[in-house]
Amino acid sequence: MQDTTPIKVLADGTEVPATDPRTDHVAVLFPDTGWMVARQALSNEGEAYDTADEVDAAAQALRLLGFNDWLNAPLDEVWLRHVLKHDRYDPAVDTNLFPDLPRDDWFWTGTTTPWSAASAFLVSLDSGVVHSYARRYLSGFGLACRRARQ
């Protein structure tokens, strides 16, 4: 049976257990699904991006841990399964795994709505709310992820 416990990944690629108290990790690996999620938010020099397209471009431009195949985290596979924690509030994430995610703006997900490619889903970390927005030009952050293991 495969272990489902997340793993913190340090800047040199070293993997340590999620229970390790260090917060200098750069990514979190979820072995049960193979997703690796960056610890830091995608941001424009600490500020939210102006549009979802800018968030998507920042994810694609990310070079972290020697990888260049990052993308903006999809709603179902990453946000709902691994990042959002509905037993927590303000922020609705595990702060041991994601200690510094901003809570003052939306996070764009990499998932467009099924009814319109011009619309996408957003996540609020203060409450864990998922919302769809009809236009992709609202400010927000992003969260980069990549497939690390299959």
C-alpha cells in the first residue's frame, strides 16, 4: 500500500517528512498522486497578478528544483485534494506545509469552468471558498505544481 503522507522537498532536492518542523522547504510532494506543489505563491514581486493569464504564464516560466514543467494548480486534482483543508480557517491550509501563502486576495486555479473557457475557478484561503468568475481579469495569486511521480 502506497504511503499518502506528504513530503517536504528542500531547495537541494532533499526530501524530509511533512512532520519535520522546518519551514525552509520549497515544495511539497504528495506521493499518493505524484503531484509536487510549490510552497510559495506565484506572485508579482509579492503582489497579486492582475489577471489569471498572468498567473498561468508565471507558472509556466517557473524554474524550481531544476524543473521547468510547472503549471498553475488545477482545482480538483491539487487544490481540493491536497491544499485546501476544510477543518481550518484563515488560512484554510496546513500552515506546516504552506506557511506563507497570502490571504489577502484570490488564488486563480488552473481550471477553467466547463461552461466557458473565458471563466475560471478561484480559491479564497481565508475561508476555503471556491468560486467561479466569469472573466479571467481579476487580480489574484497562483500556486505552481507539476507531476513528479506517477
